[in-house]
Amino acid sequence: MPVVRTSLSIVLAKFPDHKDKIKRLFRESGTFQSLCEDYRRCAEASTYWNQSASEQAPARREEYGNLLQDLSEEILQNLRE
């Protein structure tokens, strides 16, 4: 049975040292919630393409890997503010 992971749980797992601030921002900021949801969707797509044997897979792996990095940096920027 697949485990359903929420955007909040995925971001908390990625940045465990910022747990309290992530929870506060998620509770108080719709913009941060959207950012976490974008991260979740991107992480799921990345997982899919990492398991794919499709001809498109290498390009998609790179694309989603770069996007995950950008979203991680944006989340960290929000945490530092």
C-alpha cells in the first residue's frame, strides 16, 4: 500500500533542522504552502522519471532535478527571512 505524503511532510523531511519554522510558515503563509506543494509535485515527478526507462527519461531527470534544486533554494530563502 503506497504511503501518502503531504507537501508539509515532504518539506519537513528535506529540511529537518528547520522543523518549527516550516510548520509556522506553512500555517501562516499561503505562498509558502504553494511552494511546498510545488516541491511535492516536483519530487513525485522526479521519482517517476528516475524509475522510467523511457527515451525521454534522461532529459526529464535533469529537468526535474534542476527544478527540485531551485525549489529547495527558494524554500531555504523563505526560512532565512
